[in-house]
Amino acid sequence: MNQTIAYYDNNAEAYVRQTRNVDMTAIRDHFMKLIPAHGTILDLGSGSGRDSKAFLERGYQVTAVDGSAEMCKATEQFTGLKAIHQDFVSYVPDRCYHGIWANASLLHLPLQTLHDVVQKLSSHLHSGGIFFMSFKHGDFSGMRDGRYYTYLTEPLLRDLLQDIDELSAHEFFKTDDTIPGREDLVWLNAVFIKK
């Protein structure tokens, strides 16, 4: 995990340039339809601040968290929020949320750690709260391009989280990557609901 965080710290400018203008409107809108107006959203792995800003502009109360100090700076400069600099294992929310947005962030955790973080964070969702997460689609765990990745399929993700009784799988859907040069990359998007 430290190597992955170091990657983002050392490549922050290029990463922000590559990702800030990626159009996530359709997926974000789908998520927001499930969240009460002016509700609370935890942006887990806020990165460039792109999604935090979009949620703020729609009237949501947003908490931004990132394990990379440089990504926190990028989020703060873009959104005006004070981002929380903490890795996902150490981070414990001080409130409950109507939604958790973990877009391309939990995929940097090993399977057991991923499970434990989802279990911990789901206890900080209101009843009926939404937990969105996305992963590169496939069956792989290990280092690639300077970062640790866990790729998942729907069956693998269902199996991984099936013992978290308070979460219910709502839907899964795949989307294509829209960053130039990554047209062959498919994302698995998952929506869980707090019972």
C-alpha cells in the first residue's frame, strides 16, 4: 500500500491531468439518484477532486479522504474542501453517511484488507445508505504500473462481501474506460445498500 501511495504522491500532476476531465456524469448521476437531496457523501479516494466538486455543486455535504498527501492537495485546491489525509485502513469516519463513493480506490487494497475496510465503512452508513465501488474487471491481484491492484468480477466481489450482513448487493454493471489509450479496459461498478 505504501508503494501505491508513493506512486500517487510522485505522479500527482500527471494523474490529475489525466483524470480530472474524465466524464463520470452518468455514473455519478446514477449514484446521486439513490442519495437524499443535500445528503452526506464520503468520497473515498478523492484523487483530483473531480467527483467531490461535482457532488458539492449538486448540494451534497462531502467528506473527501485520500491516502496521498499530494492528492489531498489537489482535492483541496479544486474544491475548497479540507481533505482528510489518511489511508483507508486507518481511517475511521466520525459520522454516518447517506452514500460512500469509492470510485477506483478500493481496487488498490488486497482482498482481505478490502473486505475489512468495506465492513468497517458500512457501519458508518445510514440505514438505506448507498456504497458505490468500482474495480478494473478481471481476476488479478498484484503490482502493475507502480501500484497494487485487485481486479474483480461480479462473482468474486459477491463472494468476497457475502458475509457482511448489513450490506445487500443492489446492482452490478460494466463500463468502458474513457481515458485515451485505455479503450480495452472494462470497469466493474457495484452498488450495495445498507440494510
